[in-house]
Amino acid sequence: MHLSAEEKKKIFETYGQGPTDTGSPESQIALFSIRIKHLTEHLKENHKDYTTARALKALVGQRRSLLDYLIRKDINRYRAIIAKKELGIRK
């Protein structure tokens, strides 16, 4: 899946502090979540695509690491990102 620069800017603007905020955990978690949704849909049709399954597991692990970082650093920011239902993140 390839996201255009405009789509990424929109994601960073919505979930980060601005369109150029590519480094905050919130914007990275949002980007990972969108990629995870795409890969999940791909694997529903192509269940034998083991390379994509491995990449999906890696993305889920990276997102989990960022969420754990947010829990340690600022619990309110963690709760705010979990509250956004469109990302599909559960506790």
C-alpha cells in the first residue's frame, strides 16, 4: 500500500500537532493503524501470503511499543489516542 504525500499530511494533521508532525507517537500510531487495516484486508483475500502476515505482525508490534511508550510518558495522550474509534485500537 502506498499512501500519497497528501494522504500522509492529512493523517499527520488529524492525529499529530500539524501537517509536518511526522515524529510524534500519535501520528505514527495513526499511520501504523491505517497500514494495519490495509494489510488485514489483504490477508483476508490472500491467506497464504506469509510475507505480508510477517509484516503485519511487525507493524502490530511497533504500534504496541509506541502505545506502551505513551503509557509510560503521558497517560492522558494514551487515553486520547485510544478514544479515537476510527483507528480501531483497543486497550
